[in-house]
Amino acid sequence: MDGILRKLPIGIQTFEKLREGDYLYVDKTALVWRIASTETPYFLSRPRRFGKSLLLSTFEAYFEGKKNLFEGLAIADMEKEWKTYPVFHLDLNAEKYDSPQALVEILSRQLTQWELKYGKGEDEETLSGRFAGVIRRACEQSGRGVVVLVDEYDKPLLQALGDDALLDDYRKTLKAFYGVLKSSDRYLRFVFLTGVTKFAQVSVFSDLNQLNDISMKPQYATICGITRQELEDTFIPELNRLAETNELTYEETLNKMTALYDGYHFCEFAEGVFNPFSVLNVFDGYKFSNYWFQTGTPTFLVELLKKSEYDLRTLIDGVEANASSFMEYRVDANNPIPLIYQSGYLTIKGYDKRFGNYLLKFPNDEVRYGFMDFLVPYYTSVVDDERGFYLGKFVRELESGDVDAFLTRLQAFFADFPYELNEKTERHYQVVFYLVFKLMGQFTGAEVCSARGRADAVVKTPKYIYVFEFKLNGTAEQALQQIDEKGYLIPYQVDGRELVKVGVEFSAEKRNIDRWLY
């Protein structure tokens, strides 16, 4: 079996290195040719580690006329001329932006490299002046329009979030710099910018009124990511090895891959795609894990959620929004959803054609449980390395019928409750219950409800079905009475498993679970 395993392009972001090194490649070149055949400037927003850098590198190789790199790919039958153009590839991804001067130095350093080849005008002092000058000279000297590729155009802005003064400084610098792409239009053959976030206040979008934002266009929805067909066409040996290693059938393996890593939809009617980073990594170690989530914890997003007092239960169940409210991020709008969506933690899962509203939800189990697990220390006293321990104990205690042990352990989640009980705190404790039961859903049948007329939580184990009702301003007895009066047990009476109703009383004075009955 080992002999048929191929080279996986983990961490390879250069098309030339990928092709010359004989790494596996999911062929996206038909879409590359389709886009490159026009002269419109393009913008594409996709989450981190989704293949944006490799895509830009593919454009670079194409416009540099490196025909040999494309042998055997779709574009080889489509392109006849293979012309060579001057290419300016600006990569802002791998830099650290922590001061006003940092961005200036990085842009200046890149301009200097281009100026060494095409020269510098004596009167060109500003960054925008130098950029315009070198574009013009490159066009005049080569006799062909210039190709400008900007990788992660928004990286400085994302790193400055939370520092208003620095963010404003970066906005002004980038506004002037990217504004050159409009004034130099006659010297340009092709422009393509990528990023995670579409910042509403950056002039690249207002000045370049002809900018073609393809982030939500169905014909380009799969340009980054791996479709199910591409997965099966490209990775059959790896899928078989993964199945064998984990003692699964081929179909079970595909289903598990789909549950964990598929589900990204960047347009209302588009085909879903798998996260390419997680797919490559699961084939590298043949172990299912949250590879993409672990490479970039959403600390800032969680702080943004708390600052905006966004109800996490809404986020977890699904958010309804129109396109304008989640495609553009405004720093001053106090709305965390655009940044959460564009960062890859939410994706399109439904569309109401009548009202033009989208349903945004977690794309898959990797993100769903990774995000909720990451939230726990922000809302409880449980530290990072205790989360898995608590969760496993919760499930085992209910599987064994030990309600007392389960609720005693749940009390630990509320130890040292951070502030006086009020309306905000009521929602806080509800979120904690919500997170616990949602996270248990990875391992057992657990549902948590926010709708009226349904029990607060239901947990199904091989032997038991538990129906929980929680009371903040009431007693455990009243909770049990509500279960009976509302008929919460009725849907499960023909199931055959033992039914257990649990009434839980939350004490305002103790700011914790006080009593329970079952």
C-alpha cells in the first residue's frame, strides 16, 4: 500500500514548485484561463488556508508564459499563445504589522525590487507615486500591460483590528496605494486581489468601480477548495488508505470526511467544497482531526462577539442575513457576522429567494465543535486542558444513569461566576448550558432547544432518554411540573429506552445550580 502514496502539497503555495516537485494538484486551470482571458480587475474573498496564494501563483506562472508547467492540465488545450507579461506579485501575508512604519517599509521594500528591474523616477517619493511610476515603465519597456497580483490585501488591516489609530493609519496608506490601480488602468493587463475580508472603508472597492468581486459568483464558487468529485477523482489511493487505517469502509470514510471537512458554500446555489488544508492533512497522517481550526484560533472573533453582546445561541443555530450585511465588514458597525463569515467559521446553508435572505451556519463538524469548544473558557471557569476531560465525563455519567454526578460536575462550569446576576448574566448562564449540551452532541444524541413549547435539553444514550428543564426564577419542582404539563416526554414514549425527566433550579443568590430533582 505504501508504494502508491503520492506527494501531498502541504504548505506548498508556489505553482512552479508544486508542478516541478510532482505534487498532487487538483486542476483549477480551466477557471484560471477563463478569468485571465478578460482584462477586468478581480477580487476574491476566501478564508485563510483555502488556496488563495496557490491560485495567485498559478496566475503568475500563466502570465509569465511558463507553458511547460501546465502540461497535462485543462489550460494546455485552451491557451494557444502563451504570451509573457511583466508580473508584480505583492504578498502581504507573511509579514507582521504592528506599527505605522511596518506597512510603509514592507511596501517600500517590494517597490524597490520592481524598481531595480524597471527603474525609478527622481520625482517619485510617495509609495503611490513610486507604484504608478514603476507600472508605467514596466508597460513601456515590455510593450505589454502589467499584471498586478495582491495576495491578502487586507492582512495589515486584520492585524490592526482593536487598535483604532493603527487601523486608521493603515487604511489611509492602503487607500492611496491601491488607488493607483485605477489611475494606472491604461498600463494594466490584469489585476487580481485576494483577501479574507472585504473592508467597506478601503478605497480599492469604491475607486475601482469596475472591480469584479467574484466571491459569491456561482461560476467561480469552487475555484478554491475541493469538490466531492475532485476528492474522489484525485485521492482514491489516499481515501482507501484512510479507510483501512481507521477500520472503515470506503463509503463510511467519505461520509466522515464530508461531515468533518465539507460544507463550504460561497454562493446560494453553488456546489459545496471541502476545506483543502484539512483534506491534505488528514491524508498525511491518516487521522481525523480539526486541522484547519487548530492553525488559527479565533480569539479576536470571540472578543468581538462578547463586545457586541451577540447571542451565541443564534450564532450556533444559524444566522439569517442579507448579502450586504455579511459580505462587507465595517469596523464601526458592531456587527461581528461579516468577519465570522469571511473568516470561514460560517458559510451559506440556505437562501430565501423571496426576501433575498441567506442562512449562515457552521460549515461542518470541524468548525462547529472546534468553535464551541474554543468558547468554553470564555464563558466558564474551566481552563483549556480540562475541556475534553469534562466533556467525556459528562457523556459517560449520563450513559451510566448517574444524573447526580453529571449535575455536580456541571456546577463546576459555573464556579466563580464573573458578575452579579442580571439580564446579561441570565443569558450568560443559558449560553453555558447551551454549549455543554451542544458539545455533547459529538458523542451522543444531545439537543438543546430555545423555542417555546419544547424542553430545554434532551439527551439520548443507548439506555436512557433525559429531558431537562432549567429554572432561573423557579424551583426544581416547577421544572418537573412543566415537563409533565407541556408533555415534553410524549414524543419519546414509544422509544423503549428509560425516560428520565430532570428539573434543575439555578440560584440567583449562589449564581450556580442549586438543586435538582429527577
